Amino acid sequence: MTSCLKLEVQTEDQTPHKWCISLAEDEFKRLLSQGNPVVHKIFGEGSLFSPLLFGKFFDPSDAFPLWDFESDSLLSNLRNSGKSSVDWFQTDQAYVLKAELPGVGKTNNVQIHVEKGKIVEIFGQLKLLQRESQKKDWRSCNWWEYGYVRRLELPEDADWRRIEAYLSIDAVLEIRIPRNILHSDTSASGVGKNSE
């Protein structure tokens, strides 16, 4: 069994204006054209942080409703070409996301944050540029020049207070989001739908 490091899931981040600058498709092409191998690993085809992960351009700093879709349908082209390193699914107990994080390395520079109980953010800073961006919060400017992000909408019945995240020594991230059993049971019967 591969050993894993449990990551702290942060729930309090008062950073104003983070992710306020969107990554445009032409800017993404310009970023990749620079030929930096680390950038290609992190943002490349099939990566969790790639704006092209879902088949067309989608800024990873915009929240995406991942669990509204089956991974097989959204990632079919990447899986057919053997380029997908991302999977997600749900069980009766939890929502699960698994992703290889190429370019992130074995160090713990990936962070998990839950924003207002509605969005889970997976982000980190590129080691090469950490010193350069220490004067300001890199998430409030052209964030793609300093790091990476993927923001995902949490399902209504997600128990965001109990999210767990693990990073294996071979840089595979696993996020487990328990389902709020009470919420999903009462939602099915139509009772207590907005009880939170």
C-alpha cells in the first residue's frame, strides 16, 4: 500500500479578491508556448488543473459542478487517448476525487480550502516563483503565473466540515467528501430540504 500524507483542509481564508482575474484561452496558450516543462506537467492535457480537462476551455478558477457529471462521459476523449489522470465518483457515503498531480512533486505544496461551505479549492504555488510573489497574494493577480487552482462546487448534501484529503508519495491526491446522510434522506422525501 502506498503511504499517504493527510492534508489539512482549511475553512477560513479571508483573502479578498482571490481568483478575481480569469485565465483567458489566449493567455493559456501563451503560457504553454513558453515551453516551461513544469508548467506543461501542471496544466497539460489530462491534468486536474488544465483548463481543457472537460473537453473545451474552462477557467479552473471558476467553480465547476464536477459531481453533476459522470467522469466517463466528460473524460471519454482523454481516457481513449490514455491521457486522463483524474477520476471522480460518488458512493452512498461520500463524493470522491482522485487525481495525479504531475509537477507538484512529493512536497506538500498543494492546499485544500473550502470556501463558505459551497466550493472546494485545490491550489498550490510553483516553487520556482514563491519568492517572487511573497510581497503580494499571488491568488489575487495573474495566478497562473505563480501557481495552479481547480475550484469545484460541492453537492448540496456534501458534509464540507468533514472533508479529508490525502497526498500519496507518488503525488496522487484523494479528496473524500462525506455525504450528509440526514440531508440526503430528508431530501429524498422532500422534508427539510433547506435545513442548513
